[in-house]
Amino acid sequence: MASTNDIRNIVLLGHGGAGKTSLAEAILHKTGTSNRLGSVDDKTSVCDYFDEEKEHGHSIQSALIYVEYAGKTINIIDTPGYPDFIGPAVTAIPAVETACLVISAAAGIETNTRKLFEAATQAAKPKLIVINKIDADNIDLPELIKNIQESFGSACRCANLPAADKNSVIDCVANDNGDSPVMDVAAAHTELIESVIEADDALMESYLGGEEISSDKIASVFVKAIEAGTIIPIVFTNARHEIGITELLDIIVKYTPSPEQAKPANLKAGEQTTQLKPDPNAPLAGLVFRVAFDPKSNMKYATIRIFSGKLTSDTNLLRNDEKKAVRPGHVLKTQGPDTKEIPAGIAGDIVTLAKVDELRTSDLIHDGKVAGKFDMPPVPLPMFSLALEPAARGDEQKIGAALERLCEEDPCFKVSHDQQTKELVINGLGDLHLRVMLEKMENRSKLKVNTKEPKIPYRETITAKAEGHYRHKKQTGGAGQFGEVYLRVEPAERNADPPLQFSWDIFGASIPGQYEPAVHKGINEVMETGFVAGFPIQDVKVSIYDGKHHPVDSKEVAFRAAGKGAFFDALEKAKPVLLEPIVNMEVTVPAQNMGDITGDLASKRGRVSGQDMLPGNQVCIKAQVPLSEVTQYNSQLKSVTGGRGSYAMSLSHYEVVPPNIQQQVIAQYAKKKQPE
């Protein structure tokens, strides 16, 4: 078992198609961990082992592998690269010391690369950039390096360079001469040295004084420099032909921080922050950053980064602030789809537990001696929705359980039951995301569903004052029912809370106070079921000012009906209208698409409120748009930007629907408007 100082934890991040999984497969083969070079195309990859990943030809979940190299254990998390599956990539970042950004030499810097670089920067992780696919045709590596430095800063420096034949790479740390078509090796060496020694004042002084800095001295301060962010090494690989892989591994073991060298992880409990020392003898503290279910057995696996202490099979394991301990059972190391039992997981290592059903992503696991929460990087809000209906009767409960498992696996997949529209709605980051999730459910649980666009949660309100009256009289032999109510309605402030402002303004005893709850209940029923088109009503003031009762026949049921009827009568005269949800949108696109996007948002009744220029020739457009106009915005944005745009959306407020659209909605959702 490796010591804490001999562990390196790396996450592979980047856009889909950059070759992260191929890089992981090359590392497995080059270190002798696997006896053949796995391939995504041939469906023989160790990392892409789920049926859906083989079917679609790209990663959908994060996968774990580990290799032994030069006396070190390197834990590697391979993450999905397509924007629809960014959730597992983001939640893996807190589990490592170093974020490795993989960029395709052919495609250059893409949308997800920027997002994940920013997420790693916000998490204060040291970074390493791998330019993969250096054998691609028609590539301009000098231009790509320039773009990387413009987008991610001048700290990005070449730690090696491709040789002229692209069949090997030249080490720029040790060499100050050599022949590369990308740039002068001596210049690359100088730039690298200057960025590294920025992290050490004494070394910087020696260098400026003309002293030659040895490779050993550079190596001794390199970890400090990458940790401080004065250097972001750029290395070159061709993963499919295993070129540059050994050199990448050398840089990982020599120059990236071990858990002991990295900044300690923090636990936050209110105002208090606890630093976790990477010491096997300290109290146990770990982060659950990945949950997965075996597709055949549905067995649950929770993967944990241990920040301090030691985890063994007989540890009394606690979750968050719960008091009930669980036994973890076997402690496992994960190699793609396979697991191997180990005696213990120590501080700095990444391990997996099976069948501990209580564990969820972002959980703190501990032995009772620490408390708090880990700061997790924010994941995008799932704004693309589909409504589900079971294809077979009686599957509702099974579908609920299957969807719950999918929610545990992906932090950007959510399920809700809309109380207003009575629909089961799934939310994700795009159409592909939701389709793959439903494929998973069908493959694993043999459950099929029909999907449709979810209903827009419209609301209703009034725009004028009015009075209403209703007499409820029922004579059925014996005691009858009698209740009569007079009320006034008027508009309340828009988006008021609560939606109904009710007042009981009866003077005298025309209606005894005991019937107030019944009248209120009748009005609330109409508030929930609507008047115009069956949607909940909001922003209404109701005053009950008169009525009549009968000493024998008046009952709660009669005044409930009278309250309901009088409210209906008033609503009819109060110029009722539909309200629609307006969402705040932030759309990030390449600058050349700005005009197309602002024009498109305007055509959707949107109001653009501003634009912010971002690094890398990107622009963020801020607007407010009716939700009904952007339910399919994900696919529209992909079409306009060639997949290079992204957006975030959140509810802002409700506004009155234009009359022509109101008529369409009423026709679609028409309901009876008469009281029972």
C-alpha cells in the first residue's frame, strides 16, 4: 500500500472528443496495467464500460483507474466531455490535487474546456494542459499555444514539444536545445524556467543575478510553482499511438503535488473552518464524489476521496451529521468496471464502498471526530425538461425508484412531480442528456416511458375591482343547506406572497364567524383550480363584507359552496388574465454569434439587458424571456453556434400573457368555469 506522499490524484477534464479516455487507456497500457490498448471505437475501453457509453461512443459517467509508476500510485478520474454530462466532471474536481485539461490539437479550445478550466481555477486546483492528437492533419500548434495563453493566461508554458516527425517529444525542462517545428526549444526552456522560479524569491534573485539554474533546483521548486499557479505546464501527446505518455507520467510523478504537498482540504461548519491534515493517524474525513450502480445487479458503489485518517472494513462510519453508524464492509480499489479489495484506504487515496445505500454525492464520511461540509463547485442548473408517462400501467412506483437511482448518479439530473400540472417531469442539461438517462432506465430496469413536452406552469390573476354574490340553497327533505355570500375582489401587487390576501369584513352577525374557514376554503379551491384555463390564481385581494345565514339550514358545506360561487361571480367581472413565467437567461456564445443570438431572443419576446465580454472571444448575453419561448432552447442554441454555446436559466417573475397568446392557451387548456 502506497504512503500518502507516494499518491498522485489526477482528473482528466476537457471537451468531448479531445481524447481523455484514449489518454487513460494509453496510460493503462504503457504502465503494463492492462495487456492491450483499449479503444473507444472498438468498444474495448476500460473506462467506457457502460452499455450506453459503448452505444454512443463517448463517456457518460466518470470512471476511475489507477496505475503504479516510478514507485508512485496514480489515481486517475476520466470524466465525460460533452456539455450534457458535465455534472460528474465538476463533482470529481474536489477529489484530486491536479486538474489535467485535455485539448484536441485539431479542434482547439472548445466550450466545455473553458467551463472546466474555470471550475478547476475556482476550486484552486493546480492545472496541467495536455495537447492530444498531435498527429492530426492541418493543425497549427503555434496558433493553438497562442490561443491557450490568451484564454488561460501567460502561466501556460510548454514543458515539452513535439519533435519534427511528431513520433516523440522533447523535454523542455532539462533541454535548452533541440529541433521542434512548434517553437524554439531554447525559448521554451527559458519561458518555462522563468515561470517556475517566480514561485521562489531566492531562486528568482539568483537567476536575475545571472546564475545558471540547475535542473535539480528547477525540479525542487516545480511542485511549489504549479501549486501557486505561476506555471501551468503544457505537454503534447498522441494517445492512440502512445506518444508522449511516458513523458506525461514523468511530469505527473515529479512535478504535480502529492496530498501532503497540496493545500489541505477544508470542512466548513457555520463560521468555523477545519483544515484536514493528510495524516493516516488523524480523524477520518472523506468526500463522496461519485455514485454509480452496477447495470446488471443494481448494486450501489460510492467512491470516496479520503482527506485524513484511515478507512477499514470495521470502521464505524458516519454520514454528515447523522448519529447512526454503518459498517463500510470491503474497502475497494476501482479499475474501470472491476474492483479489488484492499486492507484499508489511507489519507490521500481514493477508494470505493459497495452496498452502503445511505451514501450520496457531496456527503462527508467520518468517524465522529469531525463535522461540517465540503465546499462543492456549483453544477449547472438542469433546465431542459420532459414530462413522462408510463408505457405500461402499474409501473409508476418502479419508475420512481429507477429515476431516483439515476438522480444519485448524476447531480444535473432531477425529477419532480409538478403539483400544478400533475405531471412527472425530468430535468437535465439537454435532450441528449435526458434521452441517455431514459436509455439507462430501460436497459437496467426494463421500464419504458412515453415522453412529451411538459406543460408551462401558467398562473391566473385579475386586472380590475369587482363584486360577487352567490346564494347556495338546497332543500332535500329534512334539514337543508343554506349560505349566502357577498364579496369584493381587487388586484394585489404582482407576484405577491401569499397569492391570496383574504379579509373577513362582516359587521353584525349576517354570517357567524364560525363559517369564515368554510368560505375561505371555498375561495382557496378556486385559487388552486383557476378560472380562465385551469391554472392557479395569484395576486388577488378578497374581502367578505355581507351575506345571510339560516339558524337551522346553514352548514359549513353550504358556506364553502357560497364562497366558491361568489368568488367565481366576481372573477368573471374582474377582467381575468393569464400570467406566464419569465426567466432570467445568461447565454454564453462566441462573439461572432452575438447578433444572431440577440436577434433570436428578441423574436422570442425577450428583453436583452446587457452583454459582458469574456476571455477567449466569448460574450455573455443577459436577457429576460418568457419560459414558453425557450423550452427547446438547448437544441436551438446548438444549431446556431455549432454546439459552442451554453446557457443558464432561472425563474424571475410572472407577467401578463399577450392577448393573442392567451387565446391559444385558453383553447388548449379550456376547463369548465361554472361552480359545482
